[in-house]
Amino acid sequence: MSGEIRYIGIGMLGYAFMGKAHSHAWRDIPIFFWPPPAIPKLIVIYGRTKEKVKEAAIRYGYKRFTTNWKDVIKDPEVEIVDNCLPNHLHKEPTIEALEEGKHVVVEKPLARNSKEAREIYEAAKKAKTKSMVAFNYRFVPAVILAKKLIEEGLVGRIYHFRARYLQDWLIDPSFPLVWRLRKEYAGSGPLGDLGSHIVDLARYLIGEPKRVSGMIKTFIEERPLPEDPSKRGKVTVEDAFVAVIEFENGAIGTLEATRFATGRKNYNNFEINGEKASIEFNLERPNELRVYWHEEPVRDIEGWHEVLVTESHHPYIKYYWPPGHVIGWEHTFLNELYHFLDAVVNDKSIEPQGATIEDGYKNMVILDAILESAKTGKVIEISY
């Protein structure tokens, strides 16, 4: 880094799961990505509960905290607003931040539905600042390697894409009715929470979908209220979905997500079958990519190969540890937010590596099409 060091102010909306992950990444960027385009300076963090957000500010290292999200957006020291709030609070703060002239990162899914997502997209088109949807699995080195193999023609014509995102944290019927189980807050269940990730990976790796058909299911329709476990409330989103998808390039695929897959904790798995090779990835083993070559250069070792994606020439790995020293889930956020920081400071494009607000909008169109198909029993053509 030559000359004067630049600092860039970060304003965080939300202190829980994603707020913690993103705050950790902003703090660690200059530790690994040196010299960084700028050093993130944690200015202010928002949360509804004063004591909890105060504690988060101390833990994560923010200068101050607030219980009014508008304070973050209006703060003159904040250049980047990072929206990690629940889905129902994506639209208004994101649009207001864009209109205020802030750069914006917003967690996935972009909104509760495609109508809200379209409103955010329209605001982003008018803005003169950078914006990105936080689809962090685009920044897993093994996933980037998979894309590289596809783009270089080593997989050949793609026939199949199948993806599953499986968890099991709702198996217990006594688990409370949290916001993710209520449509007014979440928009949908695992379709938006988990399905948005695999739909994004489908578009990122394979291309645009042409049509979809889907099915949804709610297994447990009532759960205890968090504020009073003696009372029960209605679950208003699906517990699981499956979908069949056809791509513009002729490939076909299946998508599935659930929180009822006993024994699966964070099983984000995809397999791609092409004329020359097959590729498989499993997020629970994030440093590995499994590859099968149709025509092996050495016949005696034909079969599936486990590629450990930790060499210095692999994407992003040069910033971390020596070969063979694995990185973890939290590093996807460092890679992602470093990419965004570089785009902001050096006026680079978010795409194709990162997901734009337009990508987030298109993702929501596909998710809504799956829901529509599940409700009507019809195959839905994708139209943006």
C-alpha cells in the first residue's frame, strides 16, 4: 500500500447470525488481503434491542450502536451499508441507503418476493453507487474452480445439474415459531433461505433457466410461540420444496431444500454431469471438489478424483495459508466482502463473480415461479 492509507466506513444493520459473520469479515480483510483497497472501519451497528446491540458493538468493534436503522444510513461516516436484517427489512433500508448515495451489500434472499425485489432493483439502477447481494457460495474456491472447468470447456456440453440444500434443525416439533417460519417476515421457508443459494449457483454455473415445476410441503403446521411456549401459532411457510428445472442451454436439473433431512446439518451439494466430465461439491467439505473425467489420461487411475483446492494458484487461497491448510465457512464472507470493497474503491464491476441486485431480482423471480407451480400444478415459464 503506497501513500496515505484509506479507510472506509461500514454501517451494519443487524447483529445476529449474518451480522456477526459479516462483521468478522470486515475486521479480518486487512489481516489477509494486504494491502487492501481500503481498511474497513466499523462505524455503527443497528439492532432492535438496546442491550444486545450495545453488546454486539463492543464484541465486534463498532464505534457506536443505535436502535434506529435510519441512523446508520444517515451517518456521514458510513460509506457502505451492510444489510443483514431479516427478509422483511431488506427492501426499505436497502432502497433508502441507495437513495442516500451509500454503497450497499444486502443479504440473500434479496426480498420476500419478486415484487419487492423488483423495487430494489429499480432503485439500484438509478443509484450511482455499487450494490451486491450476498450470495457467499460464489466465493468458495472449489466452486470457482468448478466454474473455471466449465468455462474452459473441460466439462463439455452440460446435461444435468442437481442440487440439494439439506438441514435438520426443525425436526423437533417443539422448536418455536421463529421468524423464518412466518411468511410475513420470511416470505417463504427453505425455498428462500436455502433454495435461493442453489438457484443462484445454478445460474452462476449453468446459465439461465427456461421453465420450472415445483412442489412444496409443510410437515408441522403449528409450533410453540417463542414468547409463550404454552401457546401455539401457525407455520405459514413451507418446510420443504422440490423442483424440476430446464435451462436455456438444454440442460435439465433438480433442486431440493428442506430443514427436515435428519442428520444433514448444512449439506449444500451439487453435481454437474457433462459430456466430458462430472463435478460434485459438498459444502460440508468446502475445500474439496470431486471430478470425474470421461476419458482418463491415465487409465490405471480412472474414477472420481478428490481435488483439495488449497494450492496457491487456486482462487483466493494465496491470501490465506500454505498449501494443504484448509479454510472454512467464515472465509467465504472475507472473499465476498473483499470483492465488494475492491469494486467500490477501484470502481470495478460486481459481476460476473459477485451477484448484482439484478441477479438477486432474477433469483426471486425463479423462486416465485417454483411457488406458483407448486400452487397451480403447472409448469411455469421464466420471464424477467
